[in-house]
Amino acid sequence: MNKEKEVEAYLRGELPEEEKIKYEIAEEMGILDKVLESGWKSLSAKETGRIGGLMTGRRKEKDSTL
């Protein structure tokens, strides 16, 4: 999905669960505006790694509650 379509889907609330989590984490980290303006490629390796780590943690939490 290209950046514009993904942002539109996010704003409409039509993203798959995995993508929603990624955007939620970016918002919590205070970098959502940067992502919406410039895309995921604009993030540093540190920011990207942090998002990935938090997504993994949330996946594990979700799986353990099932």
C-alpha cells in the first residue's frame, strides 16, 4: 500500500489490526505527525526498532490472554 492510501485508510479507521497497532505506538511515542507527513521511511533506525519491539510485546500480551 502506498503512503497516501495507507494514511487515508488510517484516518478512516480501515487498517488491519497490525497496522493500527503500529500507528498507535507511533502516536504514543510522539512521532505520528512525522509518519503522516513523511512516511515510515523518515524514521530513524532507533525509532523503527522501538516500534518493532513494542509491537512484539503487545503481540505477546495479546497471545497470552487468548
